[in-house]
Amino acid sequence: MNVFDRYAPFVQDYIYRSGWQALRSVQNAAGEAIFGTDANVLLTASTASGKTEAAFFPILTVLDEEPSDSVGVLYIAPLKALINDQFGRISDLCEEAAIPVYRWHGDVAQSQKRKLLKHPAGILQITPESLESLLITKHMEMPSLFHDLRFIVIDEIHSLLRGDRGMQTFCLIERLCRAAGCNPRRIGLSATIGNPEAAGEFLSAGSGRKTIIPKFDGGHDVWRLSMEHFFNTPPQAGEDRDIAVEEPVTEEATDTAPKAADPGMAYIFEHTKGKKCLIFTNSREECEAVCQSLRSYCEANHEPDRFLIHHGNLSASYRESAEEEMKDDDSQKSVCATATLELGIDIGRLERAFQIDAPFTVSGFLQRMGRTGRRGDPSEMWFVMREDHPEPRAMLPEMIPWYLLQGIALVQLYIEERFVEPPRTDRLPYSLLYHQTMSTLASCGEMTPAELASRVLPLQPFRRISRDDYRLLLQHLIEIDHISRTENGGLITGLTGERIVNNYKFYAVFQENVEYSVRSGSEELGTIVKPPPVGDKIAIAGKVWAVDEVDHKKHVVLCTQVKGHVPAYFGDVAGDIHTKILERMYGVLSEEKVYPYLMKHAVCRLDDARESFRASGMAGKPMVHLGGKMWALFPWLGSFAFLALERFLKIRCGERLGLKGLTSCRPYYMQFSMQVTEEDFFRIVTEEAAKDFDPLELVYPEEVPVFEKYDEFVPAELTRKGFAYGVLDSAGMKKRVLSWGNSSCRGDAIDE
């Protein structure tokens, strides 16, 4: 098939106007799959490879040849900013064909939404939360809006594969199709899919169609990568050694950091000068601290402020200002950001990305790396790993540079195996079950328990949930007045439930803190949680503010800008780290491999860590004696298997081991004292792991582990069950513990 000839004339004209000499391989492959089959399609290609056009060129051709009688294409994206960014690109493409493009999210004017409702057609761009709102508030409009829906395009689908938000999205797709009586094809787009086949199954679930994953030559990724390590105070690793390091990036990358109070920040300050860069952090607190620090360097050097900030708690004006600045190719400002700039918003030509410490996932690393290297340039990322000097009498675990190891492991896993975290499909999502039950009742009105179950339980994310469990949930919701029985025996939302559903925050299934709006005069700065007392200081928008007034009823903080440095707090939590990453971290310590992207201090810090690893005996077993009755255990397990092991040791083995004072630095190591010998430890834990015990036994007797947003409204019995079977990785934990029973396996610390 000649894909270009198959395109509609207006698409061909757009390609000519854009100056493209030929279609890219992803565009040819996508055209053949979309034109030549009736299947769902998963497009995986690197950032800036033209995936959006690859999907929309054939989709719009089909829409042009046979216009739809309703919205013809539903485009779902995880961020409003991504929708706003794609809106302009798609509108330009559709203008000549008179195919309308609409947006639907909280920042879109009501007049535009009314226009869509009056004349549904063309393309609708929406977030999962706004789609939830649409289904609840405009349920009766679903047939007129979507009865002739042909395609659902899900952008950045990798961001929806491992949590409740992704399952919510696919619940909404199924509900929409049922309500509107349509059967659209699904097109998934992503640059970072680790297991395409598993992701393809996730994409197709409940659609009745298979997924095609086109194969094509995407070319070779070219990276400019460096990784440097800094202690927060002198001296730096290797200052007393003469180490030759290959130059991985540019001449200036081999410079040492300027002498400063914070060498890592000074290094970033110097190497962003005269360039447009992104500086990624792993939390909003760290983002604020980094921006404050870099701005203080500008002030100390009598330079104009050249640092902006972007994270989810900032007001829209601050975020949009940073986005607009990034789109200016001549800009020489840098933006401190969290994952909010990780996804595919077009930020023009970006010269360099920095990553402070290691991200939690290979997927996150690839997305952040992919923000650079557009328009023909290689992708370029500089890792900056920071840690405090260990105390003089620090124990062994504190001598290991965990973030440095994690960063190397992320890079090596992708280079060596092309590993990216797979979808999580083994959950028991009771929190989401509550949410979709309440949403269905709110949108559809009164129905019998059987009718409600027939609408909710068949949704693909709930395939592992029994009717008995659902009956238990409904009975509980009636008891707490989230659902009420009518005189006819039907079910409707109760008064308490209405207060939950009618709050705009109901549309999101991800956890949120109680947020206070922060204002300075008429300027909206953003939001924080747990505001301090009047007179204290807060950090937001990369600046420091004195709190003048706190209105707890209206959740408003009034403040005035002041000088200084204070830490920020937004309620961030650590991410989910996969077991493969921890295993590769063990490999980094145990091998002698030289990684060409490591800079001088990082090379020396890794050499020191490897020496500690060998000298301590960590290379031969997962447990090291710290003195007296104290031990350190290094299980090399991901977050949820590590959590299961903590509980297993305390609950199943604690008494037999005489275990006391177990503390953890998750998911790296545990420290504890015990009354038995090392040999007895391994014998006892492997004996217990070999027993056929229920994962529910790893939940404490009176514990109700609230893990997801709506767990507090779920019966305790189901919350415990969901945590035990859907969160804790008991199988992964048991496999690792049983391997310790074999002394030959224990010699390598990890059983592959």
C-alpha cells in the first residue's frame, strides 16, 4: 500500500506545506495498520518521531471520506497541558477539511462546551477526569455525542498502565461505548512501552478487537549521557586520586563544580548558563528547593533570574508561563520540573536535561531523556547524584550510594535489555470499584442491585472481583449512607454519597491532600497542604513567602514575598520501583564493568562502594552482620515485594527469630536485631516461606491499610483483601526467600 497516496488531499497538502520529503517509517506502518485492518493499533516510537501525525493522518482521511454523524474521534491524554499543546497542531491539520476540534477540561470556556453539545462532530480532546465528569453530568447526551464514534486515541498510554487512573480510563471507555451504542477502534500512542504485547492486551480489554503492533525500523537512539556524584559538603569522592575519565558529553561536562556551599547545585548552575534546559526532580518539595537554590546563585552572582518552575501544585499562570518560555527556541532560561513536564508537551528545541538523583522507573528516565534531542539533535541528559557524607561511625548500609546505583541500573537495564516496566494487571481495585459504582449510580439514576452489578462488574478492570465481594461492598455503602434503597427496592446515591460525588475532586481516582490556595495580593501562586501558622514561611513558585493569614474554612493562605530558604511540603510519596531495578543495582556492585557515562566523582564513589560491597561480604549473601546482635538485610526486591518481606519477617518469623527493632530504607535494606544465628535465620525464613500461607496473614490483625483514594469507603474486609492480594507482591517475596535456602544460590545473593 502506498500510504501517502491513500491520504486525503488536505493531509497531503499539509505534508507538502510542512516541507517533509518523505513519510517516516512509523507513519507508513501506522497507515497500513489503520487503513488495512479493523483492529486496534498500538504505536510505540521514540519521542518526536511523529506518532501523533502517524495516527491522525489516516484517521482524518477516514473521517474526511465518510464524515461522522457525531464526534468521530475521542482523544484522551493524561494532562491538560498536553491537550492544549496538541490542540493547535491538530486544529491546523483539520482546518482545510473543516473538521472541528474541541477541548473539554476545567480551563475550557463553557461557550466552547455548549458549541460541542449543540453540534457534536469532529475531534474531542479530553482528560480521564473530564471524561468521568462528562459521563456523570451529561449521561443523557452520550448517544447524540458519540453514537458514530470511530476512533479513541489514547496518548502517552504508558502513563496509564500501572495504576488506578489507567483502569479508570478503560472503565470510562467501556461505559461510554455502552451508553452511546458505538464500537470505536482504539489507538494507543507511547514512546516507552516495555512489553508491547501486554500493553496491547491492556489496550484491547473489553473491546472485542485484537491489537496490532506495527513493526518498523525506528532508527537508532543516540544519547549524550553523563552521571556525576556530589557529596553535599567537601571533600568530593576521588579528590585525592588522579582518574582519567572519557568525555561522554562535551568538554565542559568534565569540569569540576565551582567551590560552593552546594556543589551539585553549583554544577547545574554553571552548566545551564546560556542554554535552555529542563531540571527534573522527583518531588515537588525538591523542585521548590532546587529552584530556590539556583535563583540564589543568580542573586549572588548579580545575574538576572534565569530559572522557572513547573509542578502540579502551581497555579495555571505559573505553569503556562514556563511552558511558553520553553517553546521559544531563543530562550536561555531553564525550568525546574517534576513529572508534569515528563510527557509529550512540545517545548521546542531543548539543549539539555538534568536529572537530580535517580527517577523511580526506566519509563520515567526514558520520558525525561526524550524531552531533549528533538529536531535532529541527540538526546542529552546529565544526572546529578547527591548525598551527605556518612557519619564517621555509620553502619554499612549508609556507606552505599543508593541513588547512584539506581541511576546506573535504570540506564543499563534499557541499554542491555530494552527493559521498561510492564503493565500491572493483577490488582484487586476495590477503591476504583467504589468510584465506578458511585459514578454509574450518579449518571444513570435508580437501578436495582442486579442492574448495577451488570453494569459495573463486567468492566474489564473488575474481572477478578466476585459477585459476593460486590454484594458486600453494596451492603456497606448502604450502611454508611453512600447508597440508599428506595421504596421500590432500587438503589440511588445517598445523602452522604452525594456530597462525595458532587465534589469536583470526585472525578479523579488518584490520591489528593486537602489543599490550601496560596495567594499574594491578587496573584494566585498555587496550592500547599498543611499550612504553617501565621508568621512562618513557606516555599512555592521557587520563592519564599511569609504567611500573613490562614483561612481554614475557605482553605486560603495569604502571604508576602520575603528572602531566605525554607523547605516545601506538598505531600509527595516515593514511587514504585520494580524488582528488576534492584537486581541490576546488585549487578552494578558485583561486576567490574566501567560505564562510559560516569564522571570523575561518580567513578570514584562507585569504586568505593564496590570495595565496601566486597569487604563486607555483601557479595556472597543477602545479610551482613553489623556487630552485636544487629544485622542488615539486602533483599534486592522491588517496592511491593520488599513491603511483603517486611511484614513476613515481623508477622510470620518475628517470634522464632527473636526479631526486634526492624527499620527499613525502602526498598534498599532493612536493619534489625535478632536472637538467633545467621544459619538459623536462613533456615527459619525458608521454612516459613515454604509453608502454604494466605497473603492475608501479612496484614496485621486490626489493620485496615488505606492505600488508594477511596479505600476509606470500602469495607475493611475488602480493603485488607485488596492490599494483601493486589498490592503486596507475596509471590515475588517468597521466591526470593526460598532461594536463600539453597546455599549455592545464597552465594550470589539473588536467585535469577
